[in-house]
Amino acid sequence: MGKLTLLLACASAFVGTHFILSHPLRRPLVSAMSEKGFLALYAAVAFATLGATVWTYRAAPPTAPLWNVGDGMWGVASILMLLASVMMVGSLIRNPAMPGAGNAGRAEARGVYGMTRHPMMWAFAIWGVVHILVYPVAKNIVVAVAIIVLSLVGAALQDRKKAELDPQGWTAWEGRTSYWPFAAIAQGRTRFGGFSVLVLGGGVVLWLLATWAHIPLTGAPAGIWRWLL
């Protein structure tokens, strides 16, 4: 088996086992081994498959880039990553539809939740798209696509699960939000705005730190550091 094929198999296992354990097998496994036992199994499988993906990624040699990446592409990628960073930070602060909160039916969709009800998942998906844009080699595309599929299919499956747990409240929340970014705003179901200084400032800080980290980790600057250093 070639190294790229092995990487594809490991990445597929990482994504596939996440979906299988999180959805069709979760309830029977929890019944058989308790919630703590299931979480331990889930963590072990996730750690093993992710570790295998990282190992095979490092072992696979880079192929020739599929396209040339110039400053224009880097500029687009940098803006997208800034957006993703704000969405990531915003997803961690005062989630109005947090599981167990019981207020999804009354919650107001503002800030990153006005953009999409899945800001964290879309932040990961944007990360995947950006890394394909600026590093279009086969092994990187395999891993980035795996992250995109895991994020966006996982978000759709979350909607289905939460609708089953709270049909009335979650239906009301879906009516004020959108799966696709900015769709609810474009349709007039919510308004753009409501971003706190903490979310915007935290997003900028995360963006600056994450893009700077490419220098010691990869030897190549990313984001604004590409032009400053």
C-alpha cells in the first residue's frame, strides 16, 4: 500500500469512526458500558486514528503543487482565517443553544451565531479550505478534506440529533439561524452584529498567534507575518 493510500485510509478511519461512534453506536454502547466507558472508548479510538493520520501524513512525501500560490491567494487565505478565528472564539463564549441549557427556543441569534448556528464547525471547515488553497499537495488535500467532511457533515448530524432531543426548541432555533454562513442574515431571519469586544479581540489574537506559529512549526510565515517578516 502506498503512503498516500495509507494516509487516505487513516483519515477515512478517523472521520468514519467519529460518525459511527457519535451517532448509530452511541446509544447501544452507552447502555452496554455506561457513559464513562463509552467516552473512554471514543477517546481511545479518536486518539489512535488521529495519531495514525498524523504519522502517515508526516511519512508521505509532498507531491508537486496543483497550482501556483501567489500573494493574492495568500491574501484571501489570510482574510478567511481571520474570519475563522473570530468564529472559533465566538463559539466558545455564551453559546445560546448549549446542550442542557434548555433555552434554544428563546435564544437570540447574534454575533457568530447570527452568521451560522455552527460557528466552530465552519471555522474548522474554513481552516481546511484555506490549507488546500495555500498548500495544494496531495497529502495535505487528503487531510484538509477529511477535516471539512468531519466538520460539515458532523454539523448536519448535530442538527438532526438536537431536533430529536428538543423538537420544539431546536426547530425555533433553526428558524432564526442557518446552517450555511450568512444565509439567515440574507433571508432576513436575523441581523448581522452583536459581536463583543472579547470575541473580536480574541479572534484577532488567535489569528495572529496561529499564523505566527507557522514559522517555528513549518519554517514558513503565514497570515500578516508573510508580509511583515
